[in-house]
Amino acid sequence: MGAAASSTVQGQAFDVPPVQWPAVAERAMSVQGFVPDGWRLEHHVEGRLDDDARPDLLILLRMQDPANIVEHDGLGMSPFDTNPRMLVIALADPDGGYRRALVDRALIPRPESPVMDDVLQDDPAHAIRIADNRAFSVALHSWASAGSWFTSRRSFTFRWQDGCFRLIGLDTFELHRGSGATAEASINYLTGRAWTRTGSIEDDDGDRQPHRLAKRSMICLEDVGDGLSFQSGLTVED
């Protein structure tokens, strides 16, 4: 049983019910075979994720427990759905079917504040994609109707390499809705190169500032944790 979480909105505590994380099947003949009882298939993408030519599965699951839909008298949406998500990767077997390669419960954070937008902007098909080069991306969005002037986007890119789904790229954008100030960054974890740019919504043509990562180390998807809280490592040496 997972521990209960809580968040604070404008000084008001909001309790998030604990959840029981289920096991995900090790093998299945179709995408539906990886959906545990009490969960639903929210989205899936077929495409090449490893070295063979067979199409693999990138799967987004969401819990369907009514106990996680919380009514409250504070700010934000009520009732508020705190049901968590899981990201599952299943690789195609040569003799048919699929084998589970990864289950991640952290990258896509659980809804914990009723003033926050859905991190996938209620559009998983746009947020989770497979690219032609065996890479896949997960884009997260942060926007609060109270408590913060900032809105941000983070797009993570992963690829099967060196025995894990390795983080190879991160693109970020942040906007202060009061001042209009913007900040962008793009990091290539394979080359150790990055660029940053600051500006405003009225003038986004500022020059990109090149950087090198001060430290290069392999980061696997399971090392990232909560994608909105991930520290990019952009402590740089120019």
C-alpha cells in the first residue's frame, strides 16, 4: 500500500488517498494483456523501440478507483481525480506477443493539487510519441490557476541504449504569466551540449547561449523520477 500524499494550495492542505500498485504482466499477446484489473488503457503507441524491426508498445495506463476521486471545498476542481498513471514499455517477441521491458510510476506525476492542470493536458496522444529513430518522447505541462504565476513545459526524449531506456534529450520552456518573461533550454545528454535562451512573450528572438554540461553520466528513465521535479544537471561549464 502506498503512503498518502498531501499538497498545500493557498495554505490549505489537500490529502491524496494512498494507492495499491498492481503487478503488470510479464508477457502478453496484445496491449490489453498489460492492463491490470482496476486500470484502463488511456493511450498506446506502436513503433520500433529496440534494435529489431518488430513494432513495440508504449503504453499509458490510468487507475480507475472511485476512492481516488476527491470532493473538497477548497480552490480548484471538485470532485478532483487523483488516480495515478503508469508508463509501460513492452517489446515484441520473435515468436509473437510482447514482453514487459519497463514499468514506471513516477515520470508522469500523480495529480495532487486541484488547482493544477493535467500534466498531459488531457491529450496523451500529443504528449507521448514514438519517433522514427527508435526514440520516444514524453511531454509534461505545468499550469496552476492559483499559487503560481509560472507555467512550464518539459519534453523528455529516451532511447534504448546501453541496457536501458536512456535519457538522451530534454527541452524545457518556462513563462512567467505576470511579467511575460520566458526561459528555454535544450540539453543533449549524449553529446553533453546544451543551449539556453531568455526573452519574453513579446520578444522571443533572443540569442541562444551555448553550454557544455559540467558532468556527463548515463541517466535511465527509472532514474528520472517525477518529471516535473527532475533536476536537469544544467550546472554548466561554458
